Amino acid sequence: DNKGNHLLVHEESSINVPAIAAAHVIKRYIAQAADELSFEVGDIVSVIDMPPKELTSWWRGKHGF
């Protein structure tokens, strides 16, 4: 993490999935569910999956690079 602590990672974790895009957050968002991320203005988000809009309006991502 960003405090120098080691992270315990499970094999199914998306931590090592390469990003296909990056986004710069321009509006604060507070997660509404356990599978959502909270964002602050200025955060960088690595997008790891962008399903077609006809399937879902949600993308998968992770904080930082």
C-alpha cells in the first residue's frame, strides 16, 4: 500500500492485471457497494475492463497504476 505495508494478494486478485486505459478523476465519488471504489478529485484510476455499453455501464478498475 502507499504506507509501505505489504499486501496479501489472492490468485484471483486483479492487482496484476494490466490496464487498458487510465482516467483522471474530476468528480468525487463515494462507493455505494462493496465492489465499488471511492474516488477523490485528482486520483488516477487504471481501467482494466470496459465491457460494451449494451452489456453494462460499469467499468472495472483499480486506484493508481
